[in-house]
Amino acid sequence: MGKRRAARERERAREFEMFVAGASGRLLHTAQLLTSEPPTGAPAAERLLVTALARTYARWEALHGEDPYETARQELISRFAHRAWRHRRSQGGLLGRLTPQERLVLVLRLYEGVAEEQTAAALGLPPDRVHALLLGAMSALLSRPRQIVGARAGAGDPVGPGDPVGPVGPVGGAVT
């Protein structure tokens, strides 16, 4: 391998390491929300993140000024959507009651702040379907019996202070 190529590979690896150091925490949290796994012991979310980062690294030189976070998030979304059937069974957590598609829309729209049109384009759905999925997901979360949430919050259940979403409802109101 020539000196220039070796130097370019080292620079590429350094840039990617800096990106991962800055973005991996948020991407892991996104993956945990998608897989509905608690923050401790989230092997499916970790596998999802590693796959997304590996695919992002493979395309690193071809990004040419594109946002690497957007690329990694898109890989994360693609991998999750491709393997969503694995995440059908609830792992617990606040989002465990939702279908994988509802979780995906909810996380993209509310946690990641992706516009409805961009979410629709990323998922290959019409914007009105994305809107309907978001409304259904929010309705499902808000219809959760309050006494169960209050009883579980202090009992070590994933719903409560240790939950990736926390004890705040999906529209910013406290859940009591």
C-alpha cells in the first residue's frame, strides 16, 4: 500500500472515530427506542447500531459533504425496517405496546424531529399514512391505564425514571 493511500485510510478512520464518539450515544438511544429495549441490556439495539455504523463507514468516502449522522440514521432505519419482524414482541419499555412501524414513525417524528414528508419519503409511505401512524401511536401511549404507570414507576419496571423515554408522556405532559 502506498504512503498516500495509507495516510488517507488513517485520516478516514480518524474522522469516522470522531463521528462515532459524538453521535453513537444518540444513535444508540434511537435504536433502543426502535427495538423497545431498556437502556441496560439492549443487544438488538446494539447490533442494529453496529450494522448501521459499519455500513456508514463503508460509504464514508462517498459522502462528500453529506451529513454523516443523517446517513447513519437512515441506515439504522433501513436495517430496523428490514428486520422489524424480529422486534414485534415487546421488550418492555414505554414504546413496547406499539407495532414496529408505529415505533419507527414515532421515534423519527418526535425524538429525531424528522419532518413528516421526510419520514414518509424515508419509509416509502404517503405522508397521510405517516400522520395516521403517529396519531395511532400517540393514542395508544396516552390510553395506557394511569394506575399501572404510577404503580410500576417506582418498582424497577422499565417504565419510570430509568426508561429511555422517561416518565414524561409523548406530548410533554407528566404521566402520573
